[in-house]
Amino acid sequence: MKAEWTKEMADVVGENKLLLDEASLEKYSKDYYWYSPILDSKLKNKKADGIVRVSSEEEVVQVLSFAYRRKIPVTVRGAGTGNYGQAVPLEGGIVLDVSGLDKIIELGEGYARLQCGVKMGVLEKKARKQNQELRIYPSTFVKATIGGFVSGGSGGIGSITWGNLWNGNVLEAVVYTLEEQPRRLVVQGEELADYIHNYGTTGIMTELLIPLSTKTEWLQSVISFDSLKASLLFADAIANTDEIRKRLVAPMEWPIPSFFTPLIKHLEQDAHAVLLETEDGTLSVLSALAQSFGGRVSYVIAADQYHEVLGLSDFTWNHTTLWALKTDSTFTYLQSGFSPESFLEQATKIKKQYGDEVLLHFEWTRGRGKVVPIALPIVKYTTEQRLYEIIGFCKSIGVSINDPHIWTLEGGAGGEMNGMQRKKLDNDPLGLLNPGKIEMRE
Ligand code: FAD
């Protein structure tokens, strides 16, 4: 049954901007929450009442003002590639598709000013033509929007050098509130933490200013090891070597590399693999360092093939989980932070406790200047109880967990909760922005 507000909404934005057919309602109400069997069972029936596709700031304002007057929930959507049901409308209402706000407003020296719907892959290509590049981007960069990344992501390729979204990688955001007269806020500095990774609950970003770095020619390589321990020590050594510029340091325990079907012919059987992006010209240094840890270079993609053919980053970050799921749909994953000092002991304890039930996939990153191994382990899923036993064990040995099986900001992947909760009250007094994803606290 059509919601009673749809006719009026069509009058506001025009019929061609409002999708009400069942297929569209289904498609635009989903993201990649099904990576989690727990979220899958809880979110699969959630659906919007209407999809509104906007392509200008004025239209965003019209929709928000209308939603306020009629008390309709609004869930923003970029490309819908989030993993925790961030873009799933728990209470129906409007899904606001902002992917049409896709103008690159300015590509300046060291920065880009963008509408929120710009795809990060498009930006990376354009920037590289001007001898610049993105500092950080998710492995979904071909599809993902900059607004969706800032509002729903955390880090990715480049985080080994530049850190995550909170480490100076967002300079300014234009944000709209959900009120009768939506306010246009220009947010900078520390206040950005109230909006980064907010799931669209504290405001809607229409424009972003992000820093760019100078273009580097990136060589991609896979280094193979017979021992997991050696692969992790090598990854840590590379990550901590400032002389080698890098964008990616991703160790994968065997059999994870066997899930990478398009890559498998280039990989060694039974070998743990470290996937790297390092500056062109570093191969001999890499090779010598690999040898000193008992490893060898087993596959190289030349720098002139960067972004031209399927790259190694397509097998890292949460793409690793995707390849595992393609192989066996009973896999799921965790998001965890290991200790920079005792990651090896922690990894050994997990392997001893769980064997092949937990397969280790790490991404070395830099957080506030410090090199930190984070991991997205692949977990063989049996029951919710068992999954939480594993989470409990990880925590008991000092491995922090950002639970990807929860859709609320408080319970899941984090962010600056106090600031976000304050902004929620100021900017969305009726609690209509993506309701159910953050607690309303007086
Ligand atoms: P969406 O999924 O559309 O939105 C994400 C959240 O932001 C939602 O809550 C939405 O309501 C909100 N939102 C969207 N646009 C706006 C806006 N303009 N204003 C306010 N709120 C908004 N994430 C990483 O951080 N790093 C990774 O490396 C990574 N790898 C991934 C790999 C795979 C295979 C998959 C499936 C996911 C991965 N993700 C990763 C998660 C996700 O792809 C990224 O965070 C991506 O940047 C989200 O962009 P999107 O446009 O798809 O956002």
C-alpha cells in the first residue's frame, strides 16, 4: 500500500524523482548487511515507502523540509555499499538517494571540493591526471561515494600512510539539518568528528572538502611465506619502514589467498601472502627484506598497470570477506584492533584456540602517527552464541572489536558518540534522520 504522503512528495520534487515500484523499494533499501548472518536475518524485510532521487542542494532542502512537516523518516543513501545496514531504513519512510549530486566542484592543488555523490574511483582517476591522488579510499572506491565513505566508512587503501577519516582526511563538510527550515552548516576542525561516520543521523552532507596527496607510481606485489608468523613480522617491518612509500600492507593467512579466484594462478599454494602497494622502484628492497624474513616475491603488477587491470586492493579490506563468501557462504567476519607490540602473541593465541574457524586477515594502518595492525578475520559462522564467544575471547586477550554484526552506532563501528548524540538533538529534533541507528538522549 502506498504511503499517504507520496502524492504530495511527487508534487514537491516531480514524479520522475520519486520511485515507488516494488523492485526499486527493495533495491534501494538494501546494502551489504548480509555479510553478517545476524544482520541478514534482522534487516532483510526492512523497506522504504518511497525513494527520492535528488540532484541539487535545493532539492535536498525541499525533501527535508517536507519530511519534517509530515514527520517522515529519511535515510540517506550514496552507493549503498555499507556493511552494517547503515543505509537500511529501519522505520520505512524516504530513502534519499544523493548519488545524483555528483559534481567535482574544484580540484585544487592539494585538495578537492566535491558534491557528496561523487564516486571515489572517478575522483582518483581525475586527480591522477593532474598529478595528484586520494589520500585514503575504501576498496569499494569504484562504486562508493565520498559522502557515503565519510558518513559510513572508516579507512582503507592509503591508511598505512594517512590514517583513517578522523586523522585530518576530511577538511570541511556542508551539512543540512532536518528541521522545518533546514539549516546549511559549514563544519570544520574538531566539530567534524560529530559528523564523520554518523550514518546520516546527525545531518546530511551535500558537499565535502578533502585533502589530496601528490601522485605516486604504485607497484603492486605479493610476497609469500611458509610461516604465518614470518608474514606478520615482515608486514610489520614494511609498515614501520619510512623509507618505503606505501599504500597497502595486507597479510592474509592461507587458505584465504585460495579464495581469490582471479588471482589464484599467480599465487603459491599453501603460502601465507602479503599484498602490497609500494612506490615503483622498491622491488629490490622488498625482495631483500622478504628474504630476510624467509619470504619471496611471487607476483608483481607493474606500476603502469595501476588501476588499468584488476588490482590487489580488490582482494583487501572487506573485499577479502567478499571473496571468502563467494567460496563458502557460511563465512562471516570481525573487525578488530591488535596491539602494535604484541600482535604476534595475540594472533598465536587466536590460532591455538580456534584453528581454521578463524582465518587471519590483517591490514596495517597508521592511527594518530602510530603504526597499528588492524584485522578483519574471516570466521566460519555456526551460531550467534559461538560468534560472541569468539568476540569475548578476542577481547580477553586485548584484541579490540568493532562489532560489525550490530546496526547501531553505539554498539558497532564507533565514532565520536558524545558529540554525535549532542548534534542529533540540535540538528534532528524529531529524530527522523535514519531512526534506530543512534540513541536519542536528552
Ligand atoms: P552508503 O552505503 O550509501 O552509505 C553509508 C552510510 O552513510 C549510510 O548510513 C548512509 O545513510 C550514510 N550516508 C550516505 N551518504 C550520506 C550523505 N551525503 N550525508 C550523510 N550521510 C550519508 N569501508 C571502508 O571504510 N573501507 C574499506 O576498505 C571498505 N571496503 C569494503 C569492501 C566491500 C566489498 C564492501 C561491501 C564494503 C566495504 N566498505 C569499506 C564499506 C563501504 O563500502 C564504504 O564505507 C563506502 O565508502 C560507503 O560508501 P557508499 O556511497 O556506498 O555509502
